[in-house]
Amino acid sequence: MNIKLKHSKMLGTLLIILFTAALVQNEGHRQNDILLMDIEALAAGEGNIAIRCIGIGSLDCPVSNQRVYRITEPLSQY
């Protein structure tokens, strides 16, 4: 009888550990999905924007990779 009690306690402990591990793993996937949605949302506005780089200065122009004074974009029409 004592052996059966030990085995059921061990089985219960093992099931709790497995259940907790499954929940933790699922939470990690959910965070990765949220992170990917955030990255996609940030990148969504990076379409074909007519960027103009003006002058000579300390900013890196994303179009020509030259050092420029000012980087301008057209105004949003939203």
C-alpha cells in the first residue's frame, strides 16, 4: 500500500511538472507572435516614400548613404 501511494504522488508531481512546462512553452510562442506582429506593424509604413536628402551634414541619407544636412518626406495625407 505504501508503494502505491509513493507511485501516485510521483505520477501526480510528474503530471504537474509536464502541465507547467507545456504552459510555459505556449506562453513563449505567444510572445514571439506578438513580437512579430509589432515588427510587421512598424515596417508597414516603410513603403515607397519619396525621401529627399538636402545639403551636406551629419545625417545618413537612407537613399544615397551620404552625409546630409536634412532628410525630408512628403506630408502624410491621412
